Amino acid sequence: MDAVDAVAAPRGGTYADPLPEVRDAGRWLHPAEPEPDAGVRLFLLHHSGGGASMYRAWPAELGAAVACRAVQLPGRQERRREAPYTRLEPLVAALAKVVAQDWDGRPYAVFGHSMGALLGYRLTVELERRALPAPALLAVSGWAPTGFSAPAALSSDPLAALRLLGGLPAGVEADPELLAQAVRAMAADGAVCADHRDDGAVVGAPVVAYQGREDPLLAPGAMRAWSGRTAEFLGCRTFPGDHYYLRDHARALTADLSQSLSRYTATG
């Protein structure tokens, strides 16, 4: 058993199972080789039905001090021929393995939007419970442990959910092959989200939250629920827009996130 497979005994329990082997772990991360001189890594987790490309502009916005590591889940974009995950726990375990294998001693943070926020939260819980190198900061966007309501169409009609949420990039709906891929990914991601059972887990990492002011999936004040899930809640930043507000406000969001990264990962 290698170092990243070591298990701890969290909260009176025992992990009898090692993390799963993940072949071609480099396929999960974009770019394949991170910036070698960056002081901190930032793992970026995409929303339901999405892909790593949603973060293509972030490296330029954050600058050379931050090595962006956009996660590409199986079943979409260049990984479209791979079977997507449909259950939460196996996906989180695989993510923990990928992150642990990628860790090189530098501090790192995790940012996730919507489903990505759920995955980032459960990934942090998993790493901390296994006493593996955990993020110095968890940034969550567009999802909260309570007060979040997924659209009813998410599981019954993934295409309707994509249209409802505005999650179809320009040109995708006009291309039957791309549309079929997006619907398949959305259906699988919807199953992953539906598999979540809240256990009230608290993470040791500081948490900063982001949301769109007109997000129809979040009840008023929902993002404040994060204050009960961390030892240090850094508050919620609100931007104009709906569930996909960050498409229009990436520069402002990354500027704010950069300040938290500097404070909690000593990037200067």
C-alpha cells in the first residue's frame, strides 16, 4: 500500500478500504503539467453537464502565482467515450486518489460550482477523514448543503434541465452529436447529485462561498448554511446573475478568490 492509500480512523470509525486505483490520472486534470513556479495549485470542479473548458479563462485571470488544475470528469468532451460516474461515493474516492497522486507538497485549494461545489465539499471531507493532504481553502459556488433545490427535470429530462438552467453553450444545441453528449453527461451528473445523503460533515478547511443574486436554485440565505460546515466561514460573495453568473463575472470572482488564496496558502 502506497502513501496515498494509507487510511485513518476518523471519528471512531476505521477505513478498511484503500482508495481505488485510477488509471491515466493525467486525463482528469487540465493542463496535464501544472505551472512549476506557482506557489499554489487550484483544483477546479465543473457543474452538472459541464466540463473543464468552463475554466479556460481562469489561468490568465489568476496569474502565474496560481497553477489551475481544471478537473475533467469522464463522459464528456475529450473523455466522452468513457463511462461517466452515476454514484457519488465512487466518484469522490476517485477524485481523492487523483488529487493525492498529484500533490507535490505545495499548498492547494479547491473551487467548485454547483455539482462541483458538492464534489469539492465531499472531496475535502474524504481527504481530511483519511488524514491525506487536504486543501488549505475550499471555495464553493452555486450549491449549499441546505436550501438548494435541483430542478425536477434533472433526472427525468436532462435536456429540459440544461435548457432551463441555461447550461447549453452556444452551438451545442445545433449539433446533434454534441447535444447527445451533453444530455448523457447531464443525466449521469444528475444521478451523482441525487445520490448525495447529507451527514452534516464539518471540514477543517476555511470555506468561502459565491452565488448569483438571482439564482433560482438557491433559497434566500442558503449559502450561509456553509457557516455550520467549517471551522472558519469566510462569508458569501454575491454577484449579479442567475445560476451561471460566473460566466459574466469570472474576473471579479477570481480577483476575490485570489485574495483568499494569498491569505490561506501564503502565495503572497
